[in-house]
Amino acid sequence: MSSRKISIGVVLGLMLSVALSGCQTIVDYQSIKNNVRMATTYESDKKVKVVGKRIEMQPVGSIYWYEAEKTASGAYALTPLGSANKQSDESIPDGGGGGCN
């Protein structure tokens, strides 16, 4: 077997293992208030190691969730990234792909 075929096999194997390991993360949602939630991502289903937390908001009339933040006044608003994702989803016919489903 040539070294090129081995290299391609190694690269494909690594890509597959990375893709599969990403599928093993668990996201737990806790409601903060109506249409606002905290998404906590754990490394595995044992929920021991937290790998990320973020606030998400479901804008009125939307079925999707987008990244949000608490403002100085105590209200919640979409972050610039959340707003951009919402705009992008709205520009796609048939409702888009969804921010943080």
C-alpha cells in the first residue's frame, strides 16, 4: 500500500473520530424566563465536565434559538452573533436552518 493511501486513510480516520466525539456531547437546558434559557454543554452523558455555557433566546415568532446576553438593565437581548444568525436564517426560504436548535 502506498504512503499516500495510508495518509488518506489516517486523515479520514481522524476526521471520523472527531465527528463522532462531537456527537457524544450532551446539552442540558434550564429555563431562565419565558423564551430565554441557559444551554450547558457537557463532555459526556455523565455530566461531570462542563465544556460550555451560553444564554439562548427564542425571538417572538421564531421556532429557533439564538445566542443572547443579559443587558445592564437586566433584560435579555440577542448578541451580535445571535442577531446575525437570525438574519441569515430569515433570508433563507422556508425558514432557514435554525440557530441553536
